[in-house]
Amino acid sequence: MSSRSPHEKPRTDPLILAIDQGTSVCKVALCSADGELIALARRPVDVRHAQPFWADVDPDSWARAVWDLVPQVLRESGVDGARVEAVGLSGLMHALVPTSVDGAALAPAMLWMDQRCRAECEALVAEHGDRIEELGAPLPRTTTSAAKLYSLRLHEPDIVDATHKFLLPKDYLRLKLTGEWVTDPSDAGGTAMLARGDEPQWAEEYVRDIVGVSPSKLPNIAPATDIGGRLTEAAARELGLAVGTPVAVGASDVRCTIAGMGIHNPGRRCLYMGTAAWIAKGPGEAGGPTGFLGATATFGAALKWCAETLCPTANPDEAYAEVEGLAADAPAGADGLTFLPHLNGERGPYYEPSASGSYLGLTLAHGRSHMCRAVFEGTACHIRHILEERDAEEGGDLWCVGGGARTRLWLRILADVTGRAVVLPRQPEAGLLGAAMIASVAVGRYDSVEAAGDAWVGGGERIESRPSAAYERAYRRYRALDEAMRPHYTLPPHDPPQPHHTGKD
């Protein structure tokens, strides 16, 4: 509902509409010209796990969510859609959508966590690794799009042949909004098919001769802050916006998130607490580039699994609240119970597609509270492991953003386990904020994303770390058990290969 009084004149100042398509949640927000989020709506996305280590999504579920959420935020805020001067886009990385010439998705999108291309990825590196590096492209991993596309070419060539363009999630949404086919350097880089060099361009020989796909099936690459198209008449009518509203090229969720928490500030570290977690580091005092410290395969996904398995209810918010409440009832260290959070392979600090999760040390004395507590502690230990392996500088605050940053107990445990203070930005929805910042640059409100960040981003609450002997013991136990389990990880056999897509139903 609008908070405007009946006698107040309607506001006409321009707004930015930001769309953040995540792995498990779609978010849409209205943002003012000075960086205030004035309305927000979200909807969960159904991720399907038809077999162990599989994970895919119907791309049209993303579009349906956006088409429902945009009118919702306009309606609930009482905003006239004509006030929206630009649309910003952010989206999860790596999940290629094969699309036909008329813009229809031809198959579900395999997510970054989908490991079914493991055998093909290993063969690709073993047979062509040297040549791939000679051609200036990075070696593929199961997470990246190159291995998934290579596997699709081998097992379902009809889908590849019928594909006009392979699009990343935010680019598929832009296609639906504007009819334009384009991507940005951050999403292009995540495919592992981008050539090394100053100018972003596809490694065409690698794509054509090794992956086996025509480079013409990949979209053009444009700067994130360019205008990537304008709302079509049909999209504008259905969403309640003005025809021709500019839509920025936008960027990956990683690029938008680090922009939305001001990563360009020296020494700042960003911990993104989403379906997976990742950590990035800002430049040093002497300058330098932003550094990516590492990523997990599951993080919020582990909490989601815990909520659905140990506290099943029709209301997800109630399930998460019950998990947090139960975990708070258990002591630090969960009375010796350890959870390894590798529920769908692992990305960091070591790469292991076959990694799986475990509860270790379970006794008759343990109950649901200990199991819930162990999930929070195991994921926090995983973050500490990445920091110890990848962040040479000791200390440094963790600016925590993403959906997981709404869970107070998790933030407290992260601070105590890692030994680092946790900072909550004034606006924790950093992905949405970053998408809005990029769109603001696209329509000329700021000269750069960094300038928008200086105006919009600031720190809020700070949670200091407290020394804990119980957590030190828990972390040492976690590290020992994590290392001991590694020789025992296996994936289901891939001979004969399983079909990658079975339709959208």
C-alpha cells in the first residue's frame, strides 16, 4: 500500500527498477535516485535435483517471477511505472540458456552447481588442456559453462543445433524485456570461453574447434553500463512500465554485489551469503585490482536443506526461524558434532566435484538443535578455511551481504569462528543496489559505478569477534575430518551418459 496521504501530491522524481535473479530467489526493487531502496519483493525459484549432483532450473520460471514481482512492487509502493527511468539487471553466473531464434528457451538451464558434466570436463582438460591455454582461454571446470556446453554438444547435439544464442540468466531476462541479445564481460568471463586480453572477446577458435559450437551462437559483449535495449510495447504493458524504458546491459551477481557493497574501498572484504558463498577483497592501501578469494558450492543451500529436512513446514520463513531457534539452544561446538557442508561438490578452497556432505561425531546425545547448530558452524568453518588459504593478510572486516546476512545467529557464529568483525552495510541487498548503480550510470546520473558507490554505500552495524576455545576446537576438528573424508568422495558413474535435459516438466 502507498504511504502517501490523500492530500499529498504524487511524487514524480525518477526511480530505478532493479532485478536480481539469484540461484534460488528472484528479487525486484525500486530504488531512488540517491540509492534508497523504497520497495522490495522476492520469490523463491524451484531448483530441481532429479539425481544426486544435478541442479537445473526452468528459465521461464525466472521470467514468470519478474512478470509477477514488478507489478507487485509498483502496486505495493503506490508508484506510477512512468517514474521508472531505467532498469538494472543482475543474475547468477554460469547457467547457459539455449534459446531459439524467437527467444524461447529450448531446455532447462544447468546451474553452476550441476556436476553431471564431470567426465566430459576431465576429458576436455586431459585431451585439449595445452591447446586451450595456447589459445588464451582458462581451463574449464564443472562449474563453468564451457564444460557444460561441451557435454551438451556430445550428448544432445539437436539442442545445440537448434540454438540461436546461448544466454546467461540476466541476459535471458533482458531478451524477454527488450528483444535484444547481449551480455557483459563479467558473465562472459564466467563461461571460461573468454579470451585473455584487455578487450573482452570470445576465444573463437577454442569455442569452434574444441567445444564444438559456432561462436555465432554466443551473444555480443558490451560494457555493463551500456544500454542493452529498451522495453518492448508488450513487456511494458504487462509490467506497468513505460514503453522504451532503457534496460542496462547489467552484470553478473558477483559484479553487482561487489559494486553494491563498495569493494573499491581499500582493504574491504565482501562475504556473499547466498545459495553458495564467495569472498572478494578490495584493493590494498597502495591500490591494485579487486581480488576474488574463493567460493563454496553450497552455503545457504545447506541451510535450506537443513530447514526442509529437519523443520519441514509449508512456510519457509517459519522453517528458517525454527532452525535458528533450535541452533541457539545448542552450545558452541555442538557438543562435538561436525557438519561438512559440501552438499553438491566443492569449489573452494579445493576443487572437488565429487565432494559430499557429512555429519560426523553423531551420538545418541545429539538432537535436532545440535544438527542445526552444526550447519551454521560447519559453513562458518568452511569460510575460515578459505580465508586462511587465500587471504594472506590477517584480519580485515567481513562485509556480509545476501540473504544469509538476515540470520543473526549465523553472523555471530561467523564473527567468532573466523576471528574477524562482521559489518552489515546500510543496504544489505548489495546485488540489487549494484544493479541499480550500473543502470544509473547507463542513463548518465553518475560518471562511474565507483562514483555511485561512494554516494550510495556505507557501513552499518558491526559485530565484533569474540575469542572462543570451543570454536577453536570445533575448527581444528572440522579441518581434520574434512581432510580425512576427501579420499572417499565419489560421483555416480557416467557410462552410459545420462540425458542432460528431459524437457521443462
